[in-house]
Amino acid sequence: MERAELESIMKTIGHQQHSSILGGMQAEYEELERMGYIRINWDEDKLTAVITPEGRAFVGSLLKKEEEK
């Protein structure tokens, strides 16, 4: 996954705190889970993801960089 795509997905999840996994994006979400930024709720009929403390820290660093510009 490219850096810009990662940042975009994480910002979206960060704002929502809980995100449905959109069709065709499961691989990207699985990558974010491997990175420790989200946790996928595999037990639900419709997969969802929840941001982890590491994910919140990552989004916070992105937002801080934007503020510094």
C-alpha cells in the first residue's frame, strides 16, 4: 500500500474511531492490522475495524505534520 493511501485510510478511521470495511479494501485493512494500527472485528457479519492506540498515535502525528505546514 502506498503511503498516501495508508494516510488517507487511517485519517478516515481516526475520525470515525470505528469503520466498516468497504468492499474491495479488505487487503488494505488487513495490512493496517498487521502494522498494529487497527483491529478487525472478524466475528461480525459485516467486517469492521477499530483504531488501536498505535493507530491513534499515527493519525495524531499526521495531523501534527499538517498543522506545521
